[in-house]
Amino acid sequence: MIVYLAFVPSTTATCEILTRITMSTNPAIDEIESGRLLGVLGARVRTLRAHRHMTRKALARDSQVSERYLAQLEQGRGNISIMLLARVAAALRTDLSELLRMREEHTAEEILISDLLRDLGPETHKAFLQMLSENFSVPVESRRRIALVGLRGAGKTSQGQMLAEQLDIPFVHLGSEIELLAGMSTSEIFSLSGQAGYRRLEEKALMQTLHEYDRCVLETGGSIVTDTKLLNTLLSTCFVAWLHARPEEYMRRLVEQGDVRPMENQEDAMSDLRRILSDRNEMYAMAHASIDTNNKSIEDCVAELLRLMPKGLQDNMNAVQKA
């Protein structure tokens, strides 16, 4: 199963151009980069209009932007406002973000797929994404990474380390990779950059980990499932296991680990924990396997996880070890 994720086109080139414009103090550079941005934007409008089989007059009528101004825009000479550009996007039956997508080459197939998806409902989107995942992603049994998801106190560290030792593969703690990347502790990251800054670092650390390790046991943060892009990345590159327990068990384990904060206001803490579990259960349940860790030893949980792993995945691990 894969989570539906609204596709957001890459705008790396756009960001690079805008960064050079905003960071530059040289008017000549500003003019060159602005010209490039307007040129690509104009080409994008022209290409979409051609694929829609629209004349410039028809686009002017539907967008209520003058034909003359549209001609300047398509030639890369129209310094258009966001409001007018939004009208042009609507008339072209596309999103404003799509016009700002700084890839100069777009195949007819890409545009047709985008049009089809725009006219379909969310449930059809999910079915389409599932079909793509089943036909074009790496099968679960062929993967060599195991990702553990779940709240803090679920046993991800202890079980992950034991599992990695038994499989003779590296154990990677994503939180540590994030801190290493940032050069500071998690609390400092949140203090300086907030949730958004942490999320950016989390995505970068995850991508670096996947690039560096073709096989590993990966312990993730408890909230990673709330980012659909990162959850989809895990589901498409790893065998994902959800470790979970009763709220009272989570609380007991946190206190045993030396975290006394939940006990300072136990009633509120338990209420918050139940709410978080309720909010995330549906996302956690997307995992390929689920392990109830209540009243079980670490050894029992790891043994259960090994039983739930697809045979092909275990065979794949063994083949790598023998090679």
C-alpha cells in the first residue's frame, strides 16, 4: 500500500534563478537572471497554449488579459503580475505553480497525464498512484532496507539494533544523522529553525541515508509519517515495520528511560499521547508490517518481525551476506 501524495513538480531551477536575483547586488546580474526567468515563463505559456490548441485570442478572452500583453509574455518581455499570471494559468487549465516549473522541455505525455489527473477525483488519484507503485517501484521482497516507524517508546532503537546485528547489516538512527547534518542537537534545531527547518533537514538526511546504504535497519522519528512525501519515500524504498504499544506502555517506557516530563502532568500527557496516536494511526497502518510490542521481550518482537519479513527479502539479505 502507498499513501496518496499530491505531486509537486520540481522547481529547483526556479529557486536557483530567484536566489541569484534576490542575493545579487549587481544590477547587471539581476537583469540577466530576470530575463532568463521571464524567458522560461514565456516559453512555458506558449507550450501549454499550443498543447491546448488555443489561439492567443482565445487565451486573451478566457484570461481577460490583453492579446498584446500575452504576446509580450510569450516572448519573454512581459513582467506580469501574480494576479494576471493566475488568470492565465486558470485559462490554460493548469496551476500557477505549473507555469513556474522551470523545466523548458515537457513531453506531450507529461501534459496529458497532468490533464487527466486534474479532471479525476482523489480516489482515482490513489488508485493511479497505487498502480504506478505496483508496476514501476522496486518490489518489497527485493528491497534491502528495513525502516522502523512508531512513537518514541515503541522500542525502535533496541529492536532495530538487535535486528541489524542478526541480519549483519548497519543500524542507522535517522535522528543522529539529522543532528550530524545540522551540526547541532535536535532541540537546538527546533529552537533556531522550528518544525519547518527540522523537516527540511529530515528529508535531506533520509535521502542521504538511502543513497549511502543500499541495506540497513533505519530507525525513524515518530512524526516522519505525518510528512506524506517522506512516508511515500520509505514505503517505496524500504520494508516498513510499525512498532506500537498501548498508551500506558509508552508512558511507562519513557519514564524508565529517564524522561520524567510526562509524569509532571500525567493526565494531560496521557491525553496528548492518545490524541497523537489517534491522529497518526491511519498513517502508521500503511506500513508493510505491524508489531504489537505490549508485554513482549525485545527478542520476541525481533523474532516476530523476522517472521513477517517477505521470504524474498530475507533471501536477498542472505545472498548479499554470502557474496
